[in-house]
Amino acid sequence: MTGDRRSTLELLRADFAASPSWWSRITLTIFRFGGWAHARRRRRFPAYLLYRVLDAVWTRAVIGSVIPPDVQAGPGLGLHHGGPGIFLATGTRFGSQVTILHGVTFGMDGVDHAARAVVGDRVFVSTGVVVVGGVRIGDDATLAAGTVVTRDVRAGVTVGGIPAEEIGEGPRYAHRGGDPAGGVAADG
């Protein structure tokens, strides 16, 4: 988990590198703008109002996602395919270089409404994943398609199934063009 404070523009630059499609970039721009405006709502009330309108029109109506402005995400957040169908509980925290595919839910568990998920660095969240409650997902973890996560996930493992079980060691996803071993993919 990154603990450094970066400017909104630095975060957007890293996000844009991770999300090449224009509609992902629009969604990320609205999310980062909302975080900036939400931080000081009273002083930035007109900006926060603008964020609410953009969020309602683009993120919720066009894309069909709910990404609250108090979600914390490190640099390099990747929302592929524009981020359709992503539902994040308020207060969810993501590390750097996290990739989220469509149809993903990070929600509450119905018992402890204050518990929110904490996601490490370089985590890949595949299509249809549901994360319930205040679980911790370790660095370099991969959540396979359709997984339901109800307990903590160790760093560097791949989990899958309902409920999630470890199905492999080591990252299974080549983050940002590299291979899972940490090298860089060769052109060719």
C-alpha cells in the first residue's frame, strides 16, 4: 500500500498509463476530480457540485458504476473497458498499479458496516469478482474471474472459486506488459 501523497495530476498521469482507452480515462478523471473536491467540500463546493453532476451523468448513467469520491487509490489504477459495472463501497483502499476489470463489487458484509477492503499493490481483479467486508488483499495477488472473497488473501497468490481458495502461487497476470516473474515482455 502506498502511503505517499501525490497530486491529482500525478495520479491521473499514472492512471492514464495504466488505462489506455478514452472512456476509462474519462471515468478516472471524474473519480480523481471527485476525490480532490471531496477532500475540502466546503471550500470547493462548486467543484464538488460539478463532480456530482459528472458522476451522475457519466459514471453512473453511461458506465453503470458506483465509485465514491472517498475511495483511496494509489497511482496507476487501471479500469479496463471503461470500468462498467464496478461498485465500490465508500472507504475502500487500493494500492498502486491495481487493475480492475468490469463487473466487480467491493461491498460491506452486512455485519460490520465500518469494515472496508484494503487492496495491496499490483493486484489484478478479474471480471465478476465480489469482495465482501473488510478483507485485506496482499501485494501481487490475482483474483480470478467470478471469485467471491470473504477472507484475507495472502500476497503473491492467485485465488478463485466461491468462496475464494488459493489456486496458485505467484502472480498470474503480466502487470503492464511485464511477465509475472518481473521481467519485461519482449517485442516481437
